[in-house]
Amino acid sequence: MKNSTKKRFGALMLAGCFGAMGCLAGCGEANSSVTNGGFETGTLKGWEAHGDAFTKDGVSYELYDKYGNYYNQQGDFFFDGEASADPSATGYLLSEPFVLGGNGLVGFLIGAGKNTQHCYVALVDEKNKEELAVRANDEFDEANMANSLHRVILDGSGHIGEKVRIKIVDNDEGSDGYNYINADDFVVGYEGAEETSAALYKANKYIERYSVGVRQDKRHSYHVMPQIGWMNDPNGFSYYNGKIHLFYQHNPYAASWGPMHWGHVTSEDMVKWEYQPVALAPDMPYDDGSGCFSGSAIERDGALWLLYTGVEKSGAQQQCLAYSEDGVNFIKIGANPVISTAEVGAGLSTVDFRDPYVYEKDGTYYCIIGTRKGGNGNLALYKSSTLRSWSYVGTMLNSSDPQGENYYALNGVYECPAFAEIGGQQILICSPQNLEQQGNLFQNLHSVVYMVGTVDYQTGKFSYESMREIDGGFDFYAAQTMKLPDGRTVMTAWMQMWDRTLPTQSDGWTGAMILPRELTVKDGKLYQAPVREIEKYRKDQADLDELSLNGEEKDVASFAGDTSEISFTLHVGTAQRAGVKLFKGMFNETLLYYDAASGTVVLDRSRSGALITGAEQNAATRCVAVQPDQDGNITFRIFLDNTSMEVFINGGEATMTANIYAGAADEGVAFYSEGGSAQVRSARKYTIEVN
């Protein structure tokens, strides 16, 4: 994972927050005909103070208020009404007169001023002091503005050529409740857009300020993870403007689930990633409850569109839309939500109605939404020609409507749906909650399944013959797919599971994504392979042609390491068990072996290091059914990344993913057999190094 420096990330965030406005720090002074319009003299030079509310003490250079909210001033200084005078003081501040030019728009930053009738900014006529146009902090309640400054526009376009002044007013005599006004960076002839999300500024500045304190020892080197705080579901996995974009559910303020934001990383090869500013923050009435839940992305008319679930304070879940023309700065459309609670299909839940997955088919946009109908899991299909207006097609999948030979009902939500067409075959993916364990299947609290079938776009129904689990390991959830320009279908997923102990929480971060996987379909079955781009990061090749085992364990020093790719063929022979020990040290080891009696490959992390417990009965072992080929061989390809492992078995016919928290010195690798003989053939190890 590429960790941008603090200086660089700060620049990225400023570009992200203000790029669409065309104004970075300090440009207000260069373009404004308001003397000292950004208070960068550190004084009230150029301004006339009337009354008691505006004093020289109000020109502040503080970055954060007493609650930790980022002020978001431009340059160094701004006017801070809270610091200026007694809370009950009133008055106004007048700029020097100037001739209103350009387009007649005055852009500026405003904060606080909860009472918009008494705290506001006006454009006044110089001759008779008439207020020509007024702009207050109308977003205070709507977007949780508090003290944070955000960009708004005062429209004086009907008074171009007239001599005017800026008037900053505080007539609120109260003593609490943000009864003052903050202001900064007055720009005449402003040509940018309004920006109403102080929540974005706050999140990005918090990340910049505190991510440097996150402990690094358990972090990955080539898997996506948050800079700080919490990560869960992948969102908006897409290709746009020459880059792969991956968004994710993110709480920057704690290493636990909380108000959901959309974190954002980009990559050119899906291995080396770069952090971008937070893309979405909960700041509107339709998403200021639990936040901006999961969703997806699609390109349309040169813009990248995000369709996500907004959760309001009532708990209602509705689908909302945002877009970007540069892939970094996102604007929520004014007509949100685009699928409201009033448009939910008959009988569908309005509080379990989430995770829209959008795709285009024959000129029409479709989105699949995870929900429930009564007590049954359900996927609902909607369609649109514009992305802005949707109509309900019908039920795509319903757990009360069994199909095919392998069908598993549930009393929960089919979360995080995804859809792909691979080699002419339609693949539906979802994450059903609380599937009951069936033998070796669904051993985790929640699972991820796929079905190969056909969509009826008239009724919405998806017909299929079997439902299969995608990954048989411990830590795999909320898979999402995308199509690359070269035709490959690629999948990512959250490399974690709900209701588990989380050893990295004390380090200040939680959660990561799998190494993206290429998907193919063979004989109606999904196969997975690590993206081929990982191969260019291989170094220090080590080979082992053949190793015979007869009820013994053999260390292979040249294969030691914890940031590695290891591949080999296991000839199972007569052994009852045979496989490999990874992350091996004096006290710890993680076992991966074939068990002949059960016909399964077993992943055992009961002695891997930090104890991990969960809601499942068994949080120590996982197994998948595997059939050796006619010669008795099973192939393995394993990726280790400091605290994780991903296993691809028999060319990706089966996979197993796990987080492993071994000791710093636990890097040994040993092959072994029990109860008979086995052979390891064509073994190879690379160090994976991503700078």
C-alpha cells in the first residue's frame, strides 16, 4: 500500500476539496477587490467594526475548535466570531467600498451562525447602505456545519458596476448555540461552485493529522487498508479516466464501525494503491443518520457516478446519487434520494433496503438492491434510463422461493449484491446474512455466494441451478466486481468478518481488502486467480524441485518470509495429512493441509498468534472439499502479506482467505506429513515487494 507523505496527502485533500472551485489557499487575495478579504494581514485592516461583536481578537489562526472540528480557513487567518467578544455581543463588520465587477458573484467561506435571521453576510449599496443580497449559513442544520467554514456564493449579479461593500452581521444576542459568525476568503467575480460539506473537510483533515500515529507493525504491504480508523465493504469498484477506483465503507474517527463515509483509493495496476480524499461524508438529511452505506459506480457521459444507500436518522434506507467529473471531487445531486422509501417495491423493507449495484445492459441501467420481504432475504431489481429516476422491475432473488439442487434459505438480508457477465454467462453474487452451516459450507457468521443463471429483465427474476460459496476461509465478505477495458472481470472483497475480535483495533485501524482476483467460469463453476499484475512485483526467486515427506516436518529456509508468494504441487500419497506450516516461529504456526479422511483442505489458525474469537462455534479452522487429480495431486498458490494469507487451490477452483496475527519473527515455512508419505513438487517462492 502506498503511504503518501503527510505533505503530499494534504495537497491531495486540498485539491480534492477545492479543485472544483478553482481556488486554492491564498487565491482569494489575488482575485478579490475586497481589501484584506481573507484577513491574511492577521488584523481587521480594511474593515470597519460597528458594535461589540467584531474585535481584533476575532482574527484567528487556529485550525481546530475546542471540539476538534476543523475550521477549514483559506490561508492562515480567518474571522472567528466565537473568539471575538462576549457571546451575547452584537454588531457588524463593513469592508472598504469597491465596484462590483466580473459576474457579480461573491464567493466566500461561512461557518457557525446557526440563527440565519440574525447572523448573515450581505452585499450593501455604498450610497444608502441598503442590503442588496444576503447569504447566511443555510446549511447549518442540514449539513452539520458547526464552526467549520464552507464555500457559498452571494449573488449580486443584478448590481454589476455599482459601488458596494461586504457587511458581516451578528445580531444574535444569545450566549450559546453558535450565536456568532465565522467568515473568510471573499472573492469577487467568483466562478467556482458552492461546497456545502464541512463533514468532508473534517474527515480529511482528521486523517491527515492523526494517521501518522497509527502503528505500522501489523499493516499490509500490497493490500488496501485504511490510513486510520475502520474499513468494511468495498464500494464503487470501477475503471474511470485511466485508473482503477476503489471506494470503501470508512469511519475515519475510530477503529470500529461508526458513521459511514466513503474512503477512496486509486491504482493503475490493482496492486500499488494511492489514497485519495474521502469521497462521501454523511452531511445531508437523507444520509446523516448512520451515514453513506455501500453502493457502486458507473461511468456515464464522461462522469463517474456513485449510487449509494443513505441512512437517515429515522433508520430509513434510500438510494442516493453523486457524481464527479475528475474522479476525486464528488457532488451529491439535488434531487436525492433517487429511490426513496415511497418507491420501495410492495412488501419490501424500508429499513433493510441497501447496497445498490448498478450496471448497464442494452442501453438501460439496472441496479440490484439487497433487502428483505417479510422475514425472507430478497434482491430487488430496478431500472432507469438516466440514473436519476428509477422504476421497480421485480424480485430478482427470494429466499422463500427455492431453486435448483443447492438452495439455502435464510432469515436475513442478501447484502452487497454484484453482477457480472463472464464468457456469455451471467453471474449473480451476494452476501447472505446468517446462512446456516451446511457441512463444510457457510462456517462463518455470514457468507458470500454466487449463482450462474439468467436474468428475466421483464420480471426481474434470476433463474439458476445452484448456489455456491465463493471463499472457504475465515475473512471474506461483501464481494464486488468490475470489468476492465481488456475484458477481464475482477473481484475484490472485505478481508474481514463481522462479530470477530480485531487485533489491529488497538493500533488505530481495522479492515483490509483482498488482493483483487480475476474471475473465469469453467463448467458452470467460478474460478479465481490473483490479478496477473502482482507478478511484476516478484523478487528473490527460490525453487525446490522435490521434497519427500514420511511422517515428518522439514523446514525450508529459502522459503521463509511473511510477504511472499509460494506455489507447489502436493502429491498426497499415503499420508493421512500433508501440507505446509506458515508464519512459523518458536511458539506459533498456521497449518494448511490436505486431510485424506474428510477429503478437504484445512486451514488451521488455532496456534497462529493473537487469539481470534467470533460468533461462530468454530473460529479456529476452516475446510473446503477438494478432489486430488487422477495422479493424486493438489496445487496450491499462497500469498502472505504480513498479517494475511490467501490460498488458491487447484488453479482457483477453491480459495481460502484468513487474517493471521503472528509474531514479528514468525516467518518460517515447513512442509510436513502425518500418518504416511507425501511429496512436495515444483515448489517456488518469491518475495513480493511493493514500494
